[in-house]
Amino acid sequence: MAKINKKELIDFFLMESAEHFEAIQNGLLVLERDPGNWSVIDELFRSAHTIKGSAAMVGFKNVAHIAHSLEDTLDQLRKGNITPEEKLVTFLLDFVEKFNGLINKNKRDLNEQETEDFEKILEENITSEQKQQESKEQTDESSAVKEGSETSEQTELAEEKTERVESATRKAILENADEKYNKTLDTSYSDEFIRIRLERLDNLLNLVGELITNKNRQTDRVHALKNLGVDLEYTKNRLMNIIKEFEEKYSYSMENLREMPAEDSTFADFSETEFDRYDDFNIFSRRLAEIGNDIVTIINDILTNFTYFTEETDYIGKITDSLQRNLTDIRMVPVDRLFNIALRTVRTASISENKLVNINLSGESIELDKSLIDALNEVIIHIIRNAVSHGIEDRKTRKKYGKNEEGIINLSASRESNIIVFEISDDGEGIDPTKLKDKAVELGILARYDADNMRADKVMDLIFHPGFSTKAGAGDVSGRGVGLDAVKKKIESLGGSIYVNSEKGKGTTFILNVPITLLIADYLVLRENKQLFSIPIIGVHETFEIHPDEIRKIGNHFFYEVRGDIYEIHDLGTLIKQTSQASFKEGNIGILVDGPRKSYVLTVDELIGRETAVTKKMGRFLSGLSYFAGANIGPQGEVRFIIDTIKLMEAKSGTITYKRDTGSEKKTKGINYISNSILVVDDSISVRKYLKKLLSDEYYVDEAVDGVDALRKLETKRYDLVITDLEMPSMNGYELIEHIRTIKGDNLTHIFVLTSRATEKHRMKAMELGANEFIIKPIREQSIMNKVKGVMIERANV
């Protein structure tokens, strides 16, 4: 017989019982408003019955005993012996919450003292409730006898008839409720569920994350193969052209080569027009042509297979992405679980404060990761309690100010890009900013002068100061300001933010922004100051090229217009303190991203592209850098920090200075300057790949196959350095240098000549046309690295 894992059974019991306890609490709230809803009463009874049976199964005998007593109480409701009045519902809600809380806290059976306490509380309250109802019934019966003694016989007959009718009606309702409940248990129901531990689900998601990391690596390889395919296609075309020229020139007989030895009678019967005569050179040229054609055929087959391979890789990518989305969705649950808790909190707090309060809910279908739902429970409860206790006025005060006696709390959830926004508002007395400042001075938080000159939008932030409260005394429910520092810390620990708006006499609104941080998400990958970063794609609105002449300066702030709207503009490197002062340069890329309250433009050096990647939490390693939401791993194993654009602006301190750098270079419309950039021009693939590998770790390296290709790239891009060969087809190195210096009029771009021609004549010609360096092959790595570094330093100073 297999050994039973009792710990696993207990974990399942705790999870299942929590759901049944929540169902009981929600059902009691419905029952209070609709006492005649027998279907709900029946479901409450069944939930208690299930808890009792499950507890006994895992050996929690005392829990099962108390659940049995609760079941008996709910059975009294079923039978109509007690009615779900406000006092009874309040007691049962409190009892169930404490019972469930103790079980989940201790994760064990109740001890004898705990069992005795719960039993005593339940018995005393239910017995008291029954006695009150019996006394009420006796009083009603006595009054009925006094008022209608002369018609007692008729009354008795009428009551007997009514009782029979009510009994029949109640029986029919209960049977109908049983029928409805049994339908929900029908095994033919289309939706089927299983329970799964979050730990196992997270392990599965981690495996999918590794799969996606490898998919990205494969995609990178495919991109490299595509580039090789382009080079291969170029080489194939060159080979075909050379073979064609060679074949046309040498393949067939030339007049002076067609004479055959007289003694060879093999071709005696053929005239020169009927059979070609070949010598060894002709034979060699034909074989070269045949081999060349074979090579071209093989290259075509390789390129075809590249296409198939790319299509299959794309298909695997789509399946992986679909798997990732579906697994991520499994963890998502509706926020109505939070809303149910808020509903119960409003009820309990309003009874405690003797106030009339109603709550309006919207956005219940919004989904959030279960771990975030659990983390937000106490936050929502705390703010709701504060709103009831000291946001909503008592009935007398509300009536005095012309308000409805019933106070209103609104709780809504909505999604904005990668943020879930919770708004909790009340129509109470609001927060008096003068009282806040006076209290801050009294507590020594602010000096009188600072308080009097404090910006209006900063005053409300005082309520988040530890220990801050304007309340004169403490009550059963927390006052506004008490514990809100803990609420703020909790929200910030989730990577979110909290704001408060209040108007005296009108009410207060708390706005909670909670980011949706998924284990696997889409990111925009970018480069800033030679370092790679990622931004969640869901928080990106638009990307575009920056033109410094269009930036407007107002005071110490810079602004940029995007599609008719004005946004503040900042440089990423300066915000993350890579540089102390930045300049907005021609060719910088602008990204319109989410901000704390409004979007803003973030400038970067280069956009790499969009990529699905795994989100890695950094823990204490980045605890002091709140604007880093974690990191992900690139296809080459490089670490890329994830930028939280909202936290990035919140962490900005003091005034950041920028300058608009239009540069001293000649500007041509449509030309994009790339800083720390090199263009390598050589018809040899080997040389181009070697130089790119040597230099690309520190610089942006682009390639051109000859002078014509280089000029085509120079039409849209401006580089710091051009490294060119001399001998190339279409346009040689001398012609390229002359075109750059004379025709384009560019005397700022550095030009290195890299050639195997070592004569002084070649060097003098290159320098005369405008080259800055003349380097002879083979390449000495350290030498060329030092020369390139010198150019980049000089260009940076310019």
C-alpha cells in the first residue's frame, strides 16, 4: 500500500476549507439582505458540512467538532428556528473569520482550550438568539390572543391553514434549492477543475522561461544565418558573373588554338564548325564553369533551406509564446475576491461605528496574479476601515451638511497598460490640509516656516509619515493616517505607488498603482552608453527619432512635442546616473513611456528590438535602485536590467541639467548620426567579420561590401570612423575617399585605409585624398584598437 502524505493532505484541506469559509461569509451577507433566499441557506449548510468531513479526514477532530456545531447552527436557519437578522449575521461573520484565521495560522488541529472557547461562544450566542426569538414569538402570540379572543376559533383555523400553506411552500422551496444545487454538481457540466499547488505552477513557468531564453538564442542564431545568407547570395552572384565572363572569353575555340595535330585522325571527319577543338586551357575553363555552376546550385539549396529553417523556427516561437501566455493566465484570478473582503469590511466597520455606509464596486472582472491579490488584502482592508471610521461622518453630521445619511464608498479596479489601478473614494468630510500641517509641526516633522510654504500637492503625503494621525483619540477602527506608512511600504514593496487626493467637505480618494510583473513578458531592448537595458513593452506608447532643434526649454525643464501633445523629455543615462550631465543629440531615439501621472519621453542611444524574455528578480542586490524592476538574460548571455519607467521618474531628485546638442557638423535632413560608430568597407567577408568581431564589443560596427554600398549607407547614416580597403569592385577606396571629402564635403568623419599595398606611392595617394591613417595588412589588433580609441576620444571632445 502506498504511503499517504499527510502534510499534502493538510495543505489541500487548508486550501479547500478557506474557499468554503469564504463562501459562508459571502452567503451570510446575501442572506442578510434577502432572508428568504433558501438556496443560499442550503449552500451555507453544505459548505459547513464539507468542512466537517474534510477536517475529520485529515485527523483534525476538534476542527471537525466545531464545524459540526456550526453546521447545526446553519441547520437551525434551514429549519426556520432562527432568522438571519443583523445581530446573528454579524456574530456568524466574526465567528467564521476567527475560526478560519486560527486554522490557517496554526496549520494544525485546535487544542482543547481553543475548542472549548469556540464551543462556548457559539452556544451562548445561538442560545441567546433562540431565547430572544422565542420571547418575541410569545409576545406576538399573547397580543394576538388579547386582540382577537372573541374569534379564537376562526383565528386558530386560519393559522392552521396558513401553517399548512407555509409548510408546503417552504418544502417546495427547499426541494427546488436541492434540485438547483444538485445541478451544479452534475458531472456533465462543461467546466472541469483541478487543484494545483502554486509552487508546481511556478516550476512549470520557470521551465517555460528557460525554453523562451533558448528560443531567443535560436532566433539570434537565425538572424546571424540570415546575414550569412545575404553574404552568400552576394558571393554567389559575384561567382556567377566571373564564371560567365571567363566562359564567354575562353570556353570555346579560338582561331589560333583550333589546329589539331595532323596525325590525330579522330576529328578528320568533322569540320571546324561541326566540332570544337580544345586544348588544356579550354578544358580547364569548361571544368571551372561546371564546378562554378555546381557551387551555385549548392548555394541555392542552402538558401532554400535557410528559408524553411526560418519558417519552422517562427512556428516553434509561436507555440512557445502561446504556451507562455496560457500558463501565465492560470495564475490570474479576478479581483472580486478583494472586493468581497471590502464588502465585509464595510459592513463590520459601519456597525462598529454605528454609521450607515454603502459600497459601490466596479471592475470586478479585472484579473491579477494570485500572489498580488493576497498581498493587497490588508492594504484594502486598512484603507476601507479608515474611510468608514474617519472619512464618512456620522448620520447627524451628514444631515447637518445636507448630505444623505448613508455614506458612499466607491471601490474600482481598472487596467492601464502594465498597471492595475485601484481607486478607493468616499464622500465624507475630506482631509483638512491646514490640520495636517499643524499636526506635522506639533509632531516635529516640519518647521513652521516649511509647513506654511509647503507645496499643495505635497501636503497630503504627510499622512504617510510613520505615526502621523490627526485623530484625537484611538478607536476600534484605525484612523486616517495611522498605519498608512505601512500601507505605502507594502505597495512600494510590490513595485507600486500610492497617491491621495482630498477636498474638504467633499471626500477623499486613494489611488493605488500596482504593476503587473509577469514571469515572462515582452520587452523593448535598447542600448544606452554601451549598456543594454529592457523596458516592458506594455508601458511603451511610441518610438521616434529626436531632433534637438524641436526641444523646448521652460525653466529648468525640457519638453518635446509628439503628435500635437507636449511631454517632458529626459535622458535615460542621466536618470540612472550613468552620466552627470547629458545632451540631447541628433539621432537619439525617443521613447514615449508611462510616467507616475503622465507619460514622458525617454531618450536612448539605440533601439535593438522587441523580445520576449524571462523576468528575473534581483532581490537585495538592487534594493537601493527602485527603478530597476529586475533583469533578463539576452541570447548571448548578457544581463539587461529592466527599467521601471514610473519608478524612474519618482526616484528623480533635484534638478537635472541637459543641453541641446545640435553639433558643429553639417546637418542633412534624414541623416542619422550614430555615436561611437564605425563603417567597415571591404569586399572580403573574412576581413569584415574579423573587424566586426574585434571592435563590436565597444563600438557600433556596420558593414559595406564596396564603395558603392558604403555611399548608399552614408546617405542615411553618419559614422565616427570609416575603415576602407583600396582595391574593391564597383568603386575602389580612392574613389570612396574622394567622394566623402569632396562631393559630400565631410571633413569630420575619420577615414582609415586598410590595405595590403605597402608602397609609399599608395600611401601618399590616400593621404592626399583625405585619409587620416594608412594601415598595412596583416592587422595588429592592439595597434588598430588604440588608433580607433583615439578617434572616439577626439570625436567625443568635438
